[in-house]
Amino acid sequence: MSAPTARAQPFYCPYCGEPDIRPDEDAGVHHCRLCDRRWRLEFRGLAGSAAS
């Protein structure tokens, strides 16, 4: 699998919908300051691409 890319940037928290999210210390982890949740976002590939 390739390295994470900048295009996997979220704009809203997937739990509360708040736009005030920040990158965390760990790569790919984001933190919502309103609901105080952290989650990892990673690019897994394009839809419909064959994995052969």
C-alpha cells in the first residue's frame, strides 16, 4: 500500500458534523474538538479498481 496522501482530508467530523477538526500527532488521525473524538482516515483505493 502506498503512503498516505493529502487528498484524504476530512472537512467535517463523521460523528457530530462539526467543521472544527484538527490533525492529531499520529499520521492520518484527526481530532474533533467539540465531541473530543479521534479517528483515523486513510485512502484505500478508487471505487471500481480491480485488485489483481
